Amino acid sequence: MRIVIIGGGASGMLASSMISKNNKVILVEKNEKLGKKLYITGKGRCNVTNDCTPREFLENVVTNAKFMQSAIYGFTSEDTMAFLEENGLSLVVERGNRVFPKSNKSSDVIKTLNNALLKNGVEVRLNTVVESVKKTGDTFFVGTSNGDIECDAVVVATGGVSYPLTGSTGDGYKFAKSFSHDIVRPKASLCPIRIAEQNIAKELEGLSLKNVDVSVIKDGKKIVGEFGEMIFTAFGVSGPTILSISANINKIDLNNTKISIDLKPALTYEELDKRVLSDFKLFSNKEFKNALSDLLPKKLIPVIVRLSGIKEDTKVNVISAENRKNLVHLLKNFDFSVKSLAPIEEAVVTCGGVNVKEINPKTFESKKVRNLYFIGEVVDVDAYTGGFNLQIAWSSAVAAARALSR
């Protein structure tokens, strides 16, 4: 068979190298090089997968986990690691079972995939924009900026719409629509959250908090929570806990929604009150604004002092039990109103895409058009941070590759 794969990202490169063992494969990429989004993944280190069981993996898939079940069991994170290592890439497993190249260079992951393409004789066409995909009878006609390509099968691996500068501009949705596929409206996932209290965000910009509990409260009810790290930005909050939370709230109305941060989750209210009282005794002759240095990061103190309602120059030995109780409540409920998620262009991944109801979960072939496949981020599947989204790309690529190789 003669097969065209559109998109030279993670899923497109892996699928190409595997399918080409038994077929003539042409990999078409609009950019001047392959793997542009892979290059910036994991802050340039490229978190290639997560070293966990398939069952644990599926628990970290936020959208359409059931659809991914066959593909994840068919090509596991262990299989991904084996493939990369067999092709010369040394790996290391870090905290949270995150898997990285030992060199800490995403460019080495791209190099490994490139070598697999060369070894298997894949024809790569760079700087080539796919403008249309049509089918007459059993033949596809892929219209590109460098002429038409006739082929027997097409694999769409164009990504979503996050990080458009890497080439992810929603082209795959256009091709899918041309074959009457339904597109689930794309939304930002794994992205910063913007808050209404802009003055506080700017004041705390760059402050990183570790070991905090972050919850989302909607209409007075907790709907999701995460423990770990976060950071304040000029517009709101970001970091691992926030990115995971964004994946759970991108489908809801954000009116009357707040983020609540427990700055001292290891302590109950009573234990924290004793801790504050102990600090006040230690700093009994100091003003309130100077008595929190053992309890909070320096940058956070002026904000907490202001929000506590206690005058900053109040001597701590005269602070009432009621005021202390209010301070403890503030430390356990440091709240902000959610304004919006960051724009989809700033999201790590796209939630939404080609409707999975119209795709065969075992092969990733369209249920509407024979020999048309959709793999990777173009499909309506997304997961938490930690290598899960890249594994979705690898597993979907292999599912399609095996089907086409048969």
C-alpha cells in the first residue's frame, strides 16, 4: 500500500516508522523540521511516557479513557520505553514515574524517531502544507502546496490547536469535517487559570508554593482537588496542581467558581492555631507584619496581613483569639475567584477533536471512511501531565500502524 501520513509530530513519526516496514510511506510536514512540539515538551526535556500499569494509566486519562483502553493495553508505556531504548535512547524514571531521556534533551527523542524513519525508508516531505484530502473510489488525493499525492490510505496526525507556533493549527479538524466527521469543540486543557484578583496575582507573580492543597469550589461545593506544587503568574495561577485541575473544569460554567488554597494542609485548624499561637509567643514584642516569617514565604506575608483584617503594626501579644482564628481560616482557605482558563493557545494539550464515536478504538480507523485514520491529539482524548498525553500519541499510532500493516 501507498500511505500518506499528515503531521510529523510524535504520533506521525512513530506510525510512519512502523507502517513503512510493509508499505510505501510518505510523511508530510508543514514545518521545516519534524517534532517541533516534541522539542518543547516537558520544558525541553520531553516526558516521553509514564512508567505505570495500563490500569493506572487509564485512571489518568481525563477524556474518553474507555475509548483508549484497547490501544493502551496494546502498546503500553513499557513498550514505548523498549522501542526508544532499542533505537538507542537511554531513559531515566523520575518522581511520579515520569520517564525522560537520560540526556535531558528532547532533541535526542526527535533524533531517535528520525533515525527510525531513515532506517525504515520513510519518504519525508518538509515545508509541505496539506490543503485538502479527497477520496474517489478507493484512492485518496492529498492536495499539498507542492502538488497532489495519490495514495491508498491517509493517517491524520496533525495535533490539536494548542501551541499553534509549532504547527498545531487545527488542520486535522478541517480534513475530518470534509468527510462529515463530527468535531467536539476544542477547549484548553492543562493550562494556567486566570483569577479575578489581578492585583494579588501581580503582587505574588513568580511565587512558588509546595505541598499545598488546591481545591475548586463551585456554588459552595468542592468539585476537584489536587495536592502538590503551584505558582502565581501575572494573570493568576499555574504549576502541576493547577494544570491538572484545568483538565477537570474546562467543560463547566466557571461563574461562581473559586480556587481555594490550603497553605498548611498537614495541620488541622486546631493544630495550626496552636502553631500560630506559639509563633506569636516567640515574637511577642513584634508587630504582626514581622511575626509570620517562620510560617509563610516572605512574598506572601504582606498579602496575608492585608487580607487578615489585622492591622500590620499591631503587636502580636494583643491580637485576640477571634482575630487569630480568622487568620487560621485564611491560611486554610486562601481563596480566589476564577475568571477563566488561559487561552487554548497556551494550553499544553487540546481537549476536544474528532469524535471518538466515529473512530474504531482498536485501529483508529474512521468508521465513516475506509482507510482514513486519526491518531494523537487530533482525537478527542486528553490526560493529566506526567507523560500520559505522549503515551496516547504513541499507543494510537501503533494501533493504526498495526492495522495498516495487516
